[in-house]
Amino acid sequence: MDIKRITSGLLGFPLVLIILIFGNNIVVSIALTIIALLAMNEYFNAISKVTNPVKWLGYLSCISIAVVSFIPSEFFGMFITLAIPIVLIILFAQVIITQMKTNFKDIAFTFIGIFYIVFFMIFIALIDGMDNGKLLIWYIIIAAWGTDIFAFFVGMKFGKHKFSKISPKKSIEGCIAGTIGAILLMLVYTYIVNTFFVMNYSYIAILAIGLILSLIGQIGDFAASSIKRYVDIKDFSNLIPGHGGMLDRIDSLIFLAPFAYVFFSVI
């Protein structure tokens, strides 16, 4: 039993709860910006072993998460459409200005970090800003962290078949249990929301969404593990005892956020 993992989780969860329940869109966006800066710093520290990322642009891009709260919804599509090519233009300009002291590999790793951390996290802020966003945002937390919790405990107790050498501790049994557990938690949460907040979310839709989000979240977990294996580190940092770094904690959450935003827009 990992006491540090459980203790830090119990201490951190109330803080997340307070921010998401009582914080307005601006407070949540600022909190997400801080989280993104921490995650970006961990990512840059990791890949600096194999490349020289354009750190200033990565850190600056994190601020765009806070900016989202001030952009009128009718202009958001334009913001997203222009953000990606603008980042690429700046990165290639860096190559030109530095006479290729910053090379293609450097900007490729930088772009992946910006897209992976900042672009994905923007959708968490967008979900929070939706109608009933304070209720919807808990679905992605349950999908990501519910999967992690069930996969960890079931895998530790019953895991016998290894899933992938990318993450040797993960088992097929744990991955399956993680998805089933997350779906069950999401259905229970749906019952609470429908009963006490007078919503009318479809249990069938939530079951399907839970299945997809849990699987995508696990891919996000393996994606982060593949980065760590490439640079030969166990965790991105030791910021959160028992969990590793900030990026270790949010890897599955940010991966599934864009898909959740689309699903919630439909239902």
C-alpha cells in the first residue's frame, strides 16, 4: 500500500474541490494556467536531456489558458484556428533568427509540448465555462482519476498480464478494471446530478462517453509514459509525493478533455 500516494491524494482533492465548486471561470482559468506552467516546466526539464526546447514560448503559451475566459465565444474558433499556425511561425522564426542554433528537432519537441499541455488544457477551461460546466467538469475528473484509482488497486492486487513495456507496472486486468470502475462512478454521479440538480442526462449516453473517455485517458497515460521512457526518467518530478510530478497527475485528464468538450456540446 502506497501511503504517500493516498495521503497526497486526500490532501490535494479538497483543494481541487474548492477551486472547481467555488471558483468562477477566471479563477479556474488562472488555476489551470499555474498547473500548465508547472507541467510545462517538468516537460522541458525532461526533454532537455535530448534537445534544447524553446522554453520562453512554451511558458508564454500557458498564459493563453487564462486568456480564454475573456474571449467571446463567437471568436473562439478564430482563436484556435490561428493559434497553431502562429506558434509554428514563431518557432520557425526562431530557427531562422538563431541561424539554426535552434534546430528542427528543438522546435518539434517544443511544439508537441505546447500542443500536448496547453492546447488540451484549454478545453478543461472551456468545459468549466459551459452551461452546467460546474457539473460537467466532474465527469472528466471521474473518467481520468477514477480509471487511475481502480486500475492501480485492482492491478496491484490481481494484475498478472502486463499490458505494454512502455509502462511495465500496468496490467491488462488493471486497465479493464479502471474503465469499468470509471463508468460505474460516472453512472452514480449521473444519478446524483439528475436527482439533486434536476438534470436529465442519459445513462446510456454517459455509459458510452465514460467508456470512450476512460480508454482515451489511458492512452494519454501511456503517451506520458512513452515520453518518460524516451528520456529515461521514472517521473516528471517529485512535486506530489507518491504521484510524481504535475504532468504525471494530469496526463490522462488533459488527453481526454477535447473529446469530452465535443461530447458535452452534443448532449
